[in-house]
Amino acid sequence: MKYKDGQTVRAGDVVQIDDLYRGVVVAAIEDKSYLPGYEEREWDYLESGALIDTNFAGLVHYPHDDEQLVLLSRGNEASE
């Protein structure tokens, strides 16, 4: 899954959603990238997209690239 600007969605990313909300990517399904506490075996049935812990509805599955998602920061920038 990719953001509008072409960057790959990764677990730990902080995102803006629809100019109003925020969230943290807890799982990037296709890349098998998961934050601690989110196990691949629990979510791999979704097959694609990302799980985002949002400030408006809790955990939301975005199954495809979504133009309303904007990367604000990488959760692991210190290690890059």
C-alpha cells in the first residue's frame, strides 16, 4: 500500500486522514509489518492494505491506497 506521494505505508507511521483526523499505522498487511501487540496471524486474512489506530473510530482497515491518507512522520525515523 502506498501514500498519494508514492511512499510505502509502514507500521509506526503517523498519518493525517481526510485533513481532519490522525492515526498510527499498526499494520501494513502486504509488507508484513506490524507493531508489537498486533500479530500477523491475527490480521493476515485481510490480505491487503493497512490497519490504522485512528482518533475518530479506533482501529480501521484501509484495504487499498487511499488519497485521504497523508504521511506526517515515520515511527522509526531515528533508525533510518
